[in-house]
Amino acid sequence: MAPRAIQKGVRQSARKVRLVVDTIRGKNVNEAYALLRFSKKRAARQIEKVLRSAVANAEQDADRESRAFDVDDLYVSYAIANEGETLWRWRPAAYGRATPIRKRMSTIEIRVEPKEEK
């Protein structure tokens, strides 16, 4: 199985995170770093952390198996942002009622694999 990294409980909705995740899926790792570094989206910082963790996990797997490791050969094979838990908060409304505020969270998963030569 490909080395992966998962971050749960990212305090941003999955819909907003998916906009950034879709830009790096299938890209070379160095290109993905560049896209995330210069993105204006807030989610890019969290996704960059997960990507760095996935690359570190790939390096650890290579060391454990005594294989050669080169970061330049890696690409993002799988990147997804799913919905996480939702925090429910309540806001006062007219006539003594309360209206809900949903603070949504997301889960980010990224897998990296070495590019295979054909």
C-alpha cells in the first residue's frame, strides 16, 4: 500500500478544502508543494502539512526496506477531503428561540507513490 498521511479535525468545511485538494491530485510532489505554497486559500497550509507527512512516511518506508529514495520521483496518487464532525453551536433568535450554527470540519487524506517508468 502506498505511504499515506491523514489529518482529522481540520477546522474548515470539506467543500472549501476540496478546491485546493483537486489542484494537487496527480501532480509531482515538488509541483504540488509550489502550488500549495503560493495558493491564497487558507486550506493550502493544512494540506501542505499533510503532504509533507506523507512524503516523510514514504521516506521511512524506504529506509525500513533498504530501498533507494528520491523525492523527485514521487507524485500525489490519491488526495481526498471528506466531511468530519460538525460542532453544533446555538445562536439566540427572536421570540426566545435558538437557531443552530454548524461549524464544519473535514478529514484530509493524501497518498504518494513513485512514478513508474514505462
